Amino acid sequence: MVARLLLRAWSRGSAVGPGAPCRPLSVSSELGQYLHRSVVPTMHFQDSLPRLPIPKLEDTIRRYLSAQKPLLDDGQFRKTEQFCKSFENGIGKELHEQLVAQDKQNKHTSYISGQGFDRHLFALRYLAAAKGIALPELYLDPAYGQINHNILSTSTLVSPAVNIGGFAPVVPDGFGIGYAVHDNWIGCNISSYPGRNAREFLQCVEKALEDMFDAIEGKPIKI
């Protein structure tokens, strides 16, 4: 199921369906406009961007545990902590050294995005599978599966040549959200499998955007 939201015109109304009327993203050229045009092309600095370094394994494990702590009770967290220590001092250390060596041989790529722990752990898992190594216990931990079950999968592709695109959900009970922000309008496509109501989710997106517009315009947010 796919539902679409477009925000272009000033008048309010239901935003479900192609070209549905709603409120503008930008107004005239006054100082209060929501978005500002940049004279620098989007990919201008791409060639000069530095390659992202592979973080230390202990730093990745620390960030991973910090993200898990609010999601687990004390017993579950202690179990996950044990898996992490075993991984960090055992097969994880060996895999990390192989990953660093592989990275040095492929300087035209950068395997990680930002400083997130998920890409680092994913790279080590992929490397273990490629080497025929039995899946380490860390990846069999239910907590690992839970934190990688992404209900919302969002991405964007903004170009004058692309009106609006879409992305699929990555789990059966999730939503895929493709969004675009242009000079005078924004829009998004919501996709889901039959078990989820994409249209209802889209109505929640519209409500959130309307609240943002109201806050920017100094109006009270409707509960």
C-alpha cells in the first residue's frame, strides 16, 4: 500500500492523494521564510570530503550498550553486556583487525556512515559470514535483533529531475518513507505491507507538519 502527501498550496485540506492542497513550505522572500536557497551546489564538496575512519571496537561496543540500556531490563542488559565483552575480547577483535586491513586496501571507499555503531557491527557480521565463521553470539542475542528491527525506514532523493520517489519498508510491520524538500514544496510517499495502514500513518505525518507550521507562525498547537 502506498499513500502520498504533498504540501504546496496555502489552503488547508486533506493531504491524502496526489496534488492534495495544504500549506506552503516557503513564502515570498521575507526573512521569516522556512527554507533558504543556497548558491552552493549540493555535491560541490563531494570530492574533498575525507574518508570516515573505522572507530575503535571498544567505542562501538560502548555506544551499542548505551543505546540498548533504555530498552532492556537489568537482567537482559547484563546478558547483552556479557555477549559484548565476549565478542570484544574474542572473535570481534579478530574481525575488527581484518576489517581495518581491508579498509586500508580499499581507499576509494568509506564503509561507515557517521559514528553509528550499527554500520560497524554490521560490517563485522558481514565479514564473519564472508569468511565462513560461525555467527558470533552477540548477533544471536534477542536484544541485537530488537534494536535492528527498524519500523521506520526513511530516505530522500532531492533533485529537480525527480518529482517524488518512494522507499520500501525493511520489516513486515514497518513503513517506508520517501520524502523530498524543494524550494517551495515538500512531499512524502509512505509505503507498507498489507498489515499496516499507510494512509492512517500519513494522516499523522500531516498533523505533525501542521503543528510545525503553527509553531513557526506563532499559532497555538491544536491538541
